[in-house]
Amino acid sequence: MSDGEGRQCIRCGVAEGAALLERCVACGKYFCADCTYRATGRRFCSHECARAFFYGDSDDYESDVDADE
Ligand SMILES: [Zn+2]
Ligand SMILES: [Zn+2]
């Protein structure tokens, strides 16, 4: 597995080079600026990751439907 190549946004699939990708601190995947979910000064790939990061990775309650596809 080669890290550093072939990165793409997990949300919209844009390739690194076509967009600036950032790494999600919760799941470690990459996402682009357009797909960034911001929460309290940090940036995540998704609302679910933001919540997992702040509240722990529990399934106490159902994820909200992310209809942004
Ligand atoms: Zn994206
Ligand atoms: Zn994430």
C-alpha cells in the first residue's frame, strides 16, 4: 500500500492535485475543501467523524442521514 499517491476525496472523489485534500483526524481519510465539515475549529470529512472525534466512537444513536450525494 503506497501512502501518498492516488489520494482522493472520499466524498466527491476529486483527486489530489485537482483539489487540496486534507486528512480527517477522525478516520484518516482525505477530503477536499468543498466537502469539509467544520466543527469548533477543526475540519473533518463528515459530520459523523466530527461527532465521533468529540464524543467518542460510540453508536449511542443513529447517524443522521447525509443526503449530500
Ligand atoms: Zn470532495
Ligand atoms: Zn472522517
